[in-house]
Amino acid sequence: MAEPTQERRTDYGPPHYEKFLPPIIKKNYGKWKYHEILKPGVMVHVSETGDKLYTVRASSGRLISVDKIRMYCDLADKYCDGYLRFTSRHNVEFLTDKQENIDPLIKDLQEMGHPVGGIGNAISSMVHTQGWIHCHSAATDASGIVKAVMDDLIEYFEEMKLPGKLRIALACCLNMCGAVHCSDIAILGIHRRPPKIDHEKLHKMCEIPNVTASCPTAAIRPATVDGKQSVEIIEEQCMFCANCYTVCPSLPLNDPLNDGVSIWVGGKVSNARHEPMFSKLAIPYLPNNPPRGPETVEAVRGLVELWAKNAKKYERMGEWIERIGWPRFFKMAGIEFQKEHIDDFKHAGLTYKRSTHLTY
């Protein structure tokens, strides 16, 4: 009799998430009735079975060491039977079914220097990109500005005194590895000058067809310079995206004098009350001033407090601006209208318009 063939493996990739769920979540999967916020940074989910799962959310850096992860794990072992998770906005959440563990856990987190909050009508931790620490196309720092902004606004993380949720993001260039396209307030690093061409090295280091094909606006074309094969850039068409620099190190884009940040407002992902919204430009340019970026911190605080003072309850930044009108928002914020504010992008306006809200 022939031996049975081994069962073919069809599941490749990361392990299935079910293997890592806390037992209480496995038991009540799909049976949760409601959740409520008990206090800043703490919420409870209640199941049809009566089981309760408590979540404690603390701020965390995006870039953390193995030592820090071990500290988190020690707390999870001590209070949460070893279970924790990270959110998409770099918060760390501890999950427990024991209510008596909440306050001791919060005390230990605060002693470690990790404030608890970011749930409900508060600022969550900022999602951000690599920045200068690990990106070749970054126009600004990421970790430094995020740390400075959150230090300044920490009261709005630890308390729930804002009208509604506030999500802040930072992307260090317009390729947007961060969620700046759909955040209430977004900080976006910008280049303002086209790449510098190193004609001496370009033909040795780069494949010219790849370089020309990398440009989304067709601003790069082949050229012969001093008898050497190279490229030329039509500056009027350059959008400073650094795609060319990604494939060709002879086209550096970084410029200490002209690089900086812009501030965008009004985006959101939520479908509540209003369909999702894209962020729109508020402040076209602020200079890089590392490591704390005081100009950026001041601008963000001004926008947060302006919205907090004038918005209705649960009204997001973009909903408030839409209600009062952009001209009035610019006037209230003291922002001078400039040519960069002209929004003439119409491509795929309907193709990308997908929502539960029937507004057209």
C-alpha cells in the first residue's frame, strides 16, 4: 500500500493573527455589544456574554529600542497575561480583563515616562515618517518635530477637553509615507528647488532611461553635456518629489537653505457626520529649525487652539472649516492667501470619491 502523500502547504507568509489574540477576544470574537471610555486613555469593551476587556493606551515613540520593547513586554506580563498591541498611530495598548490592574499599570507607565491618553476627544500619538534619521529624500526632520509638537500639546493627549478627535501627522516629503493626506493637521516636508545634476558622475552611476522614466511630470530628458551623456531638467515641470534621486544618486535634491515644512488641515478618514476629507494647504512654508522646530510647534498649537475654541462638540477640524468657510478660516488663523493655495487639481475627482455619503 502506498504511503499517504504529505499534505501540501498553502499558507505562506506571516502567522495567522488568531494565534496571538488574547483568550477573551477569541472567546468573544464578533460578539462585542459596545465600548465606552472610562477615563483618559482607558476604555472597556463589553461582550454579549458579559465579559469585559479593558484597554490602556500609552504614548510611544515610532522608533524604539529592543530594551524599550522588553520593558513593554514586562508590563504586559505583569498586568495583562502577556498581551499588548501597537496602533497605526504608534500608541502602545495594553489589554487586560482585570479592572484592578488598570491603575497600577498606569502608574508604572508614567514612571517609565509614558503618559496615558489619546482616546476619545483628544490628540492621539502622531504618525510620522523616517525623516532625516533614515530617508534619502526627506525635506525635514520627523522624530524631532514630532517630539517637540507632542511635548507642547501633551495636555490634549492626557485629557479629553477638545471638541472632538484630533489626528496630527508628519510626512518628511510629499511622497507621504505618513497619513498627511487625511489628518486634521498635517506637517509636510517640502523641497523647493529642483535636483542638482552631477554631470561628471551621472553617466557612470545611473541608467539614463530609468532616470527619465522615474519622473511623474516628464520634467527630465536626456542631454549631452560637455560631451558626456547626462540629463536636463525642465524646472517649471519639476514637483520636487525626489523620485529621480531614488534611482540616481547623481541628482541630489536636499537643500539646507530652501527645504522646510508646510502645514495642511482638514483631513479625516472617518465617515461619521461627513464623508472622508483630504487635507488642504494652510501654511505654504516654514523653515527647518532643528531640533525642536519652534516655528512649526507654534503654528500647530495656534491651529489646535483656534479649532478648540470655535468648533462644536464632536466637530472635526475639516468639518468646522467647511462650516465657517475657508476665507473666514484664513482670516481667523491669520494666514495670508498665496499662490500656493490655489487648488486646481482635478484628476480622477470622481474615481477617488468613494463614500457611504451620497453627496452628488
